[in-house]
Amino acid sequence: MARTADRQRVTKEAPKNKVWLTAFYIRLSREDKRGKDESESIANQRLILADFLEQQDDGDEYIFAGEYVDDGVSGTTDEERENFQRLLSDIRKGKVNCVIVKNLARSFRNSGDQNYYLGDWFPRNNVRFISLYQQPVDTYKDPLNAQNIAVPVQGVLNEEHARGTSESVRRTFDKKREKGLHIGSFAVYGYMKDPDNKNALIIDEEAAENVKSIFTWFLDGMSKNAIVRRLNDSGILCPVAYKKNKGLKYKNPNAQGGNSLWCAMSVGNILKNRVYTGDMVQGRYRIKSYKIHVQETVPEEEWFIVENTHEPIIDREDFNKVQEFLKKDTRTSPNQKSPHLFSGFLRCADCGKAMTRSQSGGRVYYYCRTYKDQSKTACTKHSIRHSQLEQSVLWAIRQQIYIATDFSEMIARINDAPMQKGRSVRINELIIEKERERTKITRYKQSLYQDWKDGAISYEDYCNMKEDYERQMESISQVICTLTEEKKVFEKGIDKENPLLESFRKYENIDILTRGILIELVDKITVYENGNISIKFKFANEYRQIAEHVGDCKTAL
């Protein structure tokens, strides 16, 4: 018979009875939620377990100790199930000695965990475990059945179901990623999920303004730490706090408690996120396996990137500039807002190490870091004064600008030359003529075999004529190849607005050297012991190709 007081009890008159401190364990996985399976719902599991408890009339006393619910949590691991862990803790404290579940899959989707708890942990802690369906188990009333081969087999089947479901979900998500559909639970800071389409992003105007400011400040030369101080001093909430303030149940494992302050990592992540250019970038992280819920970083070549899927906040040119800035960005002192002019650019010509900056008597010098910080016998000073270095680099950049301007003018003259267009037409005619000639010789060669078989020519004549035709075909093919390459030169021409040339020409009136100019045009600066320097400009290979192309056009004309 059953009666209810402050705690639920089911008792039967008996001189001595076993007291069971009974707990319900209920779990609903994310997959169950997606499928909206009513049979596995929290309410349904609770009803089944309560009904079972009410029907107990075996002479033992059952005291309801509470229910432990993990909602939307996978059963393939026990560590991530908060209330499962709370159940284990209460068992250790003696608050629970009987656990009831609807079926084994509610407790375990990992056969290894099932074997461990049923065969080891529960028995050692004197816990009675009851599973009602699929493979019924009662470790107290029927311990032999709990050791039946069908129990571990059911565990394997449950795990296989979890594996299959996980793989199916992963494939579905990957298909959506390939199409540029947003599948995250939350949008990146600066965007929000479209209310009319959960797989699309729209701009969150308030947060987007902060994103624009971060990019603008960084392009203006502010360091990440200086940007952090400015954001915090302005009272702007960090992304985690902002989302929570919007009522979103957002969790970030790297966030520190309820801290609403920005940090350099948050600013850096925003500056590196290509999503702000309008491209959907997904799949940067993944879970190791359906059983090991540990997140790992995915190599960039395996990311899912689909261009132009949503409205951009930052234009591509500014974003690309920022990426170049980040490659050269260096640490700054606490009171310094931006890196020094040559930070990250200078290298010793002999040891290859970075140069270090030093100030003495109001003048700034650069020295080899190996010589200054490690050993004066390992390398030499390679010293150079800042003012001398700045003047030399500025002069070299001006020379490159002059060359780029000269190239542009020369290209314009070549592209507009009447002879170029006429020459291109004539080359086309020659190629057609040579192709006809090659086709004719091919037919002659094909007829030779039949002439020999018919006895019209001897085998010796057949071999000699075949070899002669092959030589002619090879010669004609080489001519056609040469004419085709020449045709490409004339048809391609050269764009006088070439981005490479434009990147130099836009600084045509440069009179002050800035860090932005260095980052856009210079790869590195090598300093020699005698104070000489060599500058490796960016786009060196492209520059060489343009020069060769101009030479080819001039020669052909």
C-alpha cells in the first residue's frame, strides 16, 4: 500500500523491511528535443517512474529522495551531466541507495560507462539500480539477470545508436555549412539571428558600431590593449555580458564569472574574424568524438567558408589591412597606445634575430637582440640610428613609387598602340593556318598504313614517310604553341590600374613614413653591420612578372 507525507513512502506491514532512499534519474538529449519525441520527454519519464514507485508492494520501505534531471545533455559521457554528478555525490553522502531510470539509454549511451557503473561503482557503493524497459534490470531483486549477456549487448546497441545519431547530425550540419547557412546557437558579436530565418545573420546596429570602432582604432595605430582600455573606460559591455544583457542564455567557457570587461583576446578575435566582411566562416572547432566531448581546433584549410552570405560590417580592404597589422603587431608597454614605427620589421643580417630598440641621450637606436640580450660574442651590434633608418626606408619607398608610376604610363602606351591590335589579329590568322596544315598532315599519316597493307608502298617507304610526317607535325605544333603564347601576351595586355601598382601609386606624394605604409608595402628590413639596409617589399614576385610582361609587349611591338 502507498501513503504520502512530507516524503513519499510505499510500505507493507512486515517485521523487518529494507529501506530504499529512492532517486529518479531522468535525461533528455538534444537529439530527443529536436525530434520532439513525447515518449522520451521529461514529463513522460517522470510519470512512468512515479507510477512504478507507487505500485511497489514487496514489504520494503521506499522513501522518495528526489529526482535528478539532465535536460538537453548527451548520455555518452558522465562528466558533463551536472545532475548525474550530483546524484553520485548524494550516493556518497548516504542520501540515496536506489536509482530508478526508464531504460538504460537514459543513464548511459556509452557501453564502457554502463559496464563500469553497473558492474563496479554501484555495487561498491551498495546502490540498487532499476531500469524498467527495453532490457529490464534490478540489481537487488534479480542480480543474475543484471549480469546477463543481454545487458552489455543493450549497452552496445545504445552506444551505436548514439554514434549513428551523432554522425547523422554532423553530416546534416556540414551540408548546411557548405551552403553558407548559419547553424550556431548564437550569432557572432555585431550580428543577430534573423527572426524570419534562423540560419541567416542580420546586423545588430548597437554592437556593429563597436565592431567598426575597434577596426578603425586599430587601423589608426592603437594597440589591442589601448582599445581594451578605451572600451572599458567608455562602459561598453564585452560580448558575453552584452548577450546576457540581451536576455540570451549565452555561455562562454573562457569567460571569467560575471566579468563585463573587455580583454585583449576578445578584441583580437574580433579583428581576425572574417565573418565581418560578409563571409560565413564555420567549422573552426569540433568535438573529438561522440564519446569524448572535448573541443579541438580545426586547421584553417578544413573550415567551411562561403562568401557574401550576409551584409558586411567591415569592407574587405580594411579587413585585409588589419590582418597585415596583426602579423606585425608587437607588445607595447602599459602606457603606450601603439607599437613603435619599425616594431616587427627589423632583422639582423647575420643571426636573423629581431632588432631591439634603445634610447640614449634623446636619440633612438636599434641593436641586434642577440648581441644586446644574449651574448656579445654570438653576434655584433648591427646598430643603426632611427632617424637614419627612417630616411633610408622613406627614400626606398619613394623610388618604388616612381617605378610604379613609370610602369603605369608605359602600360597605358602599350595597351593603346594600334600595332598591338593588328598584330593580335595576324597571330590569330597564323594559328588557324598552321592548325589546318597539321590536320592535313595527320590525315596523310593515317592513310599510310592502309597504303602499305594494300601493297601501294613498301614497308620501308611506309616507315620513312611516317617518320617524316611525325617530324612535320612536331614542328608545326611547336610553332602553334609559340604563336599561342604570343597571342596571350597581346590579348591580356596589362591593367594600368593593377592593385599592386595602385598600392604604390596612392602614396605618390608621401613625405612622412607611417606604420600603416610599412605594413602595406614592406615585408622586412635587414640591417647589416656597416649600417646598410636591404628592404624586401611585398608583391616582389608580382612586380617582377609585370616587368617581364611589359618587356615582352615592347619586344613584340
